[in-house]
Amino acid sequence: MQIRQEAKQAVRYGAVGVLNTVITAVVYYLLRKIDFSVDGANLISYEAGFLNSYVWNRLWVFQSHQHDWQKEGVVFWIGAHICWALQWLAFRLFLLFLPEAWAYGLGMCVYPVLNYLFNRFVTFQKNKNA
């Protein structure tokens, strides 16, 4: 039964991730079109995804029942920025030998794995829901 619940949670996380990817990519593209820097567009686009991600992960994926949603939100935001920083390092590394679109796309693959692990084991721990 636990494996089934974990699989369901992973599928939901993936669905939220697809929506976040679309939001992040569209915001990045629009910001680059109006001449934002690569790094500025990267950060702002991820911030848009972070907001969407927190709401959907809290309510639908991890079904958190924390009454202190502000504290939970701060933990989420810290984790999102740690994962973003690691993604940004990968993105900058990929830019050394790949075109920008490919580097950005590969960098976007780093973030969701790290962020899922952080949220699963830190932000939305099951024992915190009691």
C-alpha cells in the first residue's frame, strides 16, 4: 500500500512539475525577448515556478495539513532556492559547451529531482502533518 501511495505522489509531483516547467520556460523566454540577462531571466522564471509549485505541492501532492503554512512556506522557499542554485551552477556549466536553449533545458532537469527530495524529506515530512 505504501508503494502505491508513493507512486501516486510521484505522478502528481510530475504533473505539477510539467506545469512548473511550462511556466518557468515561458517566463524565461519572455524575459530574454525583452533583453533580461541570462541569469536574471533564470532567477525570475524560477521564482514564478516556485510560487506555483508551493501551492500545488502543499495542497495536492503532499497534502500538507500544517497549520503553520507560513513556516512551511519559508522552508519550501529555502529548499527551492538551494535547488535553484544547484540548477544554476549546472546551467552555467552547460553554457560553456552548449547553446543557451540546450543548457537551459538540461539545467531544468536538475532542479525537479533535487526539489522533490527536499520537499519529500524536509518540507512536507509525514510526521509533521500530525
